[in-house]
Amino acid sequence: MPREEGIAPRPAAACRLTRAVWWLVILVSALASACNGPTTPSSARGSSTIGEWSGITSQGMGIAFTVSPDETVTTITLGYRFGGCSGSQTFSNLNIPTAPNVICVPGPCSGAVAAYRAFNYSDGRSGNGPRTTVNGLFLPGDRAEGQASFVDYPGCGTATGVTWTVTRR
């Protein structure tokens, strides 16, 4: 493809969003537009994340988490049932931001991108014992959804792509 004169290639650092995050941003933008919702940052219209959240996973187990006034996830409780095992894990004293590290080129970011909220948590190390990951996306209407994975649980195996849906209490 020919390069246009006077336009420099984008540096690799400017392309920090993964394809999945871009799809999530597009989904949030589409939902906001479809509902004629505001596209101003959450601080201008009230937080879309702060509070207590609870719901159920696709395994029929509970999930709950807390988002503090500074919009960070501070605790996650997650139930699991797979490979003949079941139980619940609580991760506390967390400080997981709900605002992704988004760089808009050229900036500044649009209101829809600035209002976008999601989180990602991982406990354990890949290839070295059990590992749990939880990813979530906050949606309009006091809802959030995401996925969890349980990898290399002794005697149980692995369960990936466990979906979940929660509502704010």
C-alpha cells in the first residue's frame, strides 16, 4: 500500500490496545448510541462502577466484587465447579483500576472511550500451579459481564471461558 507523503508511520507504542479491547470499546460505543445514552465521562454523570456487584457464572456459581469510590476493584469472590471440584475463592486487598490504559492517537480520546470501564485480574503464574483470571466489562443499566478461567487446578484440571453476569446491588 503506498504511503501518503507527510504522514509518519504510527509508533508501536501508540498501538497499545489489543483487538479484543477495541471490540469492547466499539460495543460500549454502540450500546451508548443505541440507547441514546450520554457519551460523557462517568465522572460527569455519576459512576458506572462504584458499589457492590453480584451475580452468577455459567457454572451456576456465585461471583461478587466491590468497586471503591476511586473506581478500583478491591475484592473479588468467585465460585467454581469443574473437573469434579467445587469451591470459592476470595481475593482481597486488591487495587485493580477499572479505567483501561488507553492512548488515543491523535488525542484526546472521545467521550465513549473515556467513559469505558473494564478490569482484568490474574492470580497465580502460568505453568506454575493453579491460576485464576477474571475479566469484566461494565455495561449500561448497572450491569457487568465477563469471563473467568481456572487453569491447572490440582486434581481438577482447567476450565476456561467461564462467563459471568452481575448487577449492582
